[in-house]
Amino acid sequence: MTPHELLDILQKHNRWLNQKAGGARANLSFETLEGSSLSKVNLKQAKMSGANLSNCDLTGANLSEVDLFAANLSGANLTDADLTNADLRGCDLNGAILKGAIMKGVDLRGGALFGTKRKTDGSVRPSDLSNADMDEVTLTRANVSGANLANVSMVGATCEGAKMDGVNLTNANLADASFDGVDMKGANLSNATLKGAKMGKANMTGVDITGAKIDGAHLDGANLTGVDLSLAASDDTDAQNMSRGLAEDPRVTKIVRDHVEAHILWLQTNGAKGSRCDLRGEDLVGLDLSGVNLSGANLAGADMTDANLEGSEMQMADLSNAKLINANLRGANLSGINLREGDLTNADLTDANVSGVDLKTPNGKSTGRIWAANLSSAKLSGAKMVRTRLSGTNLARADLSGADLSEADLRGVNLDNTTLDDANMDGVVRA
């Protein structure tokens, strides 16, 4: 393709994007554009599957929603390029530079960011994606080995089965990302945020997690050989923040603080260190426990009136007979929880998850059994339960009079003898 032909295609594409006469969507599929200068070009929604774009200058280019399936972008400079929702499945990005690139929603399944691309001296040149925006990116089975991902944002990313050995993820935000089964041995995760990240069965041998925030991370079945978990949890961790908050509250005893800190360590190390939190009957009135992982804790009979538990993780925790009057439980994960005879009068459970838990074997396989949340005989009068996920929950004999259940998920819920007088049931999901 000559430069004049390419220019004509780009001009017509721009007219097509602006819905002007004479426009035509750019189709560069399987074209050879190796080494071309395409800096700041607007190719939004263009067809470029199988194209050879190796060593191209694509700095600041708009490649959002572009079909780049199986394209060759090895050695390309994509600094500050916009790749939002681009299809990069099977794409070769070996040695590519993507510093500051926007990669939200990108699909890189089966793609490669590192591999055979070599510099003139024969050494391997890893891809540079430092400071890239990769929220919700799909890297399933992709090869990201050795890539520079320092300071990237990968919130909600899907990376199951990816090769990420030796990857640099310092200061990266990996919150709520899925790394199940990922091989990331020798990776650098120092100062990274892993809150809510799923890393089940991941190979984390020799990973550096110095200063990493791992509270709320799911490490079930992960290989942590050579990993010093004591180096995680810097001064900004939930455990330390919470301990400072508890220490400032004169109502809270040292025993309470110690129990909470030991529980967080217990979760972080899969029971190897610390101990399960046992605060049965304790006074936790008005405490700020937002975002804290108390999954499996024993809080039976505890008084948590006016407590802030927004965004907290409390899977399968025992809060039977607990007082949660006026408590803030917005967005909290209460799946599999025991709240039998608990008092949640006027509590806010908006967007909370109170559904069942899929029980798994020690090796991570599903048993086919669901551990349902138990709110039988609970007091929920006046509670805010907008969009609350309650599927499979036992609400038998519970009092939900005056509760706001609009758009709540009530599929499979046990409502035997449940009081629903004056409850708002608008948009409730039942089937």
C-alpha cells in the first residue's frame, strides 16, 4: 500500500466517522504497514485484523473499538494511544510500548506482550505498559511475561490462566481483578493494591509483595513458596488503619484490637498465622469497619449498632443475635452469613450481597452445595435493601415490615411466615 492510498483511506474514514458524504469505514485488514508513521491518527472502529503494524509509530492514536484480531503490533510505539474496547485477541504486542495507553475493556485473550521480539544485541525487550489504564482488560491465557506494568490500573481485569512470570506490577492497582491460575512466579508486586483480587491456585513463587495491600485478596490454593507475607501490609493497610481507628476509641479494649488484627493476618495467610476473630457479645457500637475483611469471624451477639460496615467482607461470619440497628452495610459481602435473630432495624443493605456461597473442596473444586445465608427470625423492619442480592437466603419468620426491597433479588428465598407489611417490592426479581 502506497502512502497516498493510505492517506485516502484515512480521509474517507474520518468522513465516515463524522457521517459525511463520501466517507467509508477504513478496512486495513491483512495490510502491511510495517514501520509506518500513524501518530495521532483516528482509526476508531476501523477493521485491522491480521494487519502488520510492527514497529509503527502509533503514539496518541485513537484505536478505540478497532478490530485488531491477530494483528502484528510487535515493537510498535503505542504511547498514550486509546485502545478502549479494542479486539486484540491473538495480537502480537511483543516489545510494544504502551506507556500511558488507555486499554479499558481490551480483549487480549491469547495475545502476547512478550516473547520472541529481540533487540539487536540479542537480549529480550519486554513490553512497556507502565502507567497504562487497563481497567476491565481481558488477558485470559495471554503471555505478559516480563512486561513492565508499573503503575497500571487493572481494576476488574480478567487474567485467568495468563503467563505473568517476572512481570513488574509495582504500584499497580489490581483491585477486584481475577488472577485465578495465573503463573506470576518472580513477579514484583511491591506496593500494589490487591484488595478483592482473586488469586486462587496462582503460582506466586518468589513474588515480592513488599508494601502490597492484600487485605481482602483471595489466595485460596495459591503457591506462596518463598513469599514473605509479613512484608505486605504497609502503613496504609486496612489492618493498621483499623487498629489506629480502634486505638483512638476509648470504648474499645486492647483485646478487641488484637482480635481484629489477628483475624486479618489469619485471612491473609490462609490460617498459617494469626487466629479467627472471636468478638462474641462485644461492644462495637458506632465503629468504622468499612472495607475490612471479617469473613468467618465470630460476632454472635455483638452490638454493632450504628457501625459503618460499608464494603466490608463478611462471608460466612456468625452474627446470630447481633445488633446491627442503623448499621451501614452498603455494598457489603454478606454471602453465607448467619444473621439468625439478628436486629437490623433501619440498617442500610443497599447493593449488599446476602446470597449463598458455593462450597468448594480444598483443591478449589465445587462441591455442588450452596451454603445459604441465614436471616431467619431477623428484624429488618425499615431496612434499606435496594438491589440487595438475597437469592437462596433463609428469611423465614423475619420481620421486613416497611423495608425497601425495590429491585432486590428474591429468587429461591425462603419467605415462610415472613412479615412484609408495607414493604416496597417494586421491581423485585422472583423468578
